[in-house]
Amino acid sequence: MPNTKKICIVVSSLGSGGAERSSALLSKMLKDLGYTIHMVSILDSIVYDFEGDLLNLGKVQSKLPLLRRFKKFKVFKAYLKLHNFDFVIDNHTRDDLLKELIASKWLYKSINTIYCVRSFNLNLYFPPYKSIVKWLYKDAYRFVAVSNEIKNEIQSTYGFQNVTRIYNPVELNSNHLEQVDQNIGDYIMFYGRIVDDVKNISLLLESYKASQLPKHNVALLILGDGPDLQHIKDKVDADGLKDNVYFKPFTEHPFSYVAHAKFTVLTSYYEGFPRVLLESLALGTPVVSVDCKSGPKEIVTNEFNGLLVENHNSVKLTEAMNRLILDKALYLKCKSNAKESMAPFTLEVIGKAWQDLLSKKESIEQ
């Protein structure tokens, strides 16, 4: 029997970012499973490929910001009423108390709503005051956390028990593995949004400078855009690394660079379930990651598909970089295990988890 459920996926945008890419992949997974998909983007930033019809609230115009916000809510409410969705999957950040009051008690009223939490920084996904949070979301159908650590944190912080862990999936298209700039030579890489107080790229630069990699002609490639890009470039110059560090702008498909890298590095203060690690390993590229909250320890098996090191420890990070370049046996072991270690995170596996979640309402009612 064909699936007749209609799903509305709400996102901040479909522009650059791991959460945005994961939301786009979610639309593809559910469309392939037979669901009717609608995407609602709050901002007018559409980059990633997605499936389904799109309501772009970012195109709603008004001269006054407050009136524009009101018009967005009105358009969205009419859209929800018109399509009578079986589920709303809310993927966007939810730290504004007034907006969440309107959304939870008016927009989503009487709709089965699934709230996704894609970062260990719960302040991005829950407004202030625990008592208010419990009241706002007491009728939520489910919370979906993208890691076990996030699931446990939601349960211990707010007392919600209707929390399910569903990992981010990984999807790669071989058509995107074109040749990269050969002028770089051997390199390791960071890719993501250049926000230093989240991604801690300063730690990466400190550890790279102290490592043996520059002496062995292994460059550092930093790929991405963000508010701290110039700050990071200035640090590279100040550290005397201008000849060793290369910068490339954001691209929707960074996979050719990732596939040719010796390994990728993640140094974040916090994450959710980082796509950088999933995508790198799926391409057969080992990783060096700090053990931040959350995600890396659920993806990286130390000395099997990469190296996992204590967070905020530049010495340990430097040691890990050196090991993965200088210890050929360890490197080949991690590289050979990388792709197979991603079996639990395929579109098929993660799609089945979402299908199970979305079918529970029907089985309960029956």
C-alpha cells in the first residue's frame, strides 16, 4: 500500500551548514520512502538540493520588520491549514521565546510535531527557563536528537521522555569527485563555517604549527566562509604559516577536496553529529577529531578509522596529527576501515529509523 502521509519539514534555511545539509537529505530519504514532502524555509537561502514543494518564507516582504514577521506567521499558518499535514518536523533553531510561544501554541496546534535537536548546545533549540520549556513542548509528538549524548542531555535537563535518537545520514555522489587543485600537493583539511568560538580553528592552527607536518610538506587546507575568515587569515600570517595554509571558499560539494586529503580535522568546542566526520570517512579519508560534545565518540573509533583526542589540548592534537602522517601502518589501517565504519549511517539505515518513528502514531491509534 503506498504511503499517503504528508510531511512538512521546517528549516532555518537550505544554505551552508551541516544542519541544513542534513535537513535536505531528510527530504530525500522521506520522499524515497513514499511520503509527500513540503519544505518550509524561514530564510531566503536555498543552496542544497532537496525534494518536495518549497514555501520560502524568506521572500515574504514588508517595510517594517515586525510586520514582516507577522506576515510570515500568517502565511505559514495558512499553508499548514491548506495542506493538513500528518507531521511537522521542525529542524530550525528555537531560542526565541516569543516565536516559540506562537509556534507551539498556535502554528503547530493539533499537529503531530517532531522537534529535532541538532547541537549539544541546547540553548540553540530550547528558549530560556526550564519550566516554560516544559509547558511549551508538553504536547510535542517527539523530540529527535542526533546523538546519544544530546538525547541524554535533553532527558536530564528537561525531564522529557519522548526523545528518540536518530543519527544524521551520509550521502555522497561520485559525480562530485572531480580533480582538485594540484598546486596544493599533500594536505590535511578543515571544512565548515568559519566561526572560531564554535569550530575553534585557532586550536587547529596552534597544533598544526607545532606539528611535523609543515616540515614534511603537508599543507593545511581551510575550506569555507564565515564571520571569522579574515581573523583566521590574520592568525595564519602572524604565525608565519602563509606558505603552508591554503584557503578555499564554501562550495556545496567539497567532496573532491575531502577525498584527496590525507585526513580531515575537527576541533569544535561543541557539535551535534558532525557531517564533516561522516562525509570524510565515507570517502575513505581518515579523521582526527577532538572528543567534544557531541558526536565524535559515536562516529570515530580511536586507531580504527581515525584518532580521537582530548578536547582543548593542543599537545595531544599535535601528537595525533604527527602519528597519522608519520605512522604509515596506523594511517593505512584507519584509511582501510574508514568506509566500512559508515555502514550504520547510510540513507537506508537512517531512513528506516525515520519510517519507524513516523509509523508509530498510526500503530498507536490502531
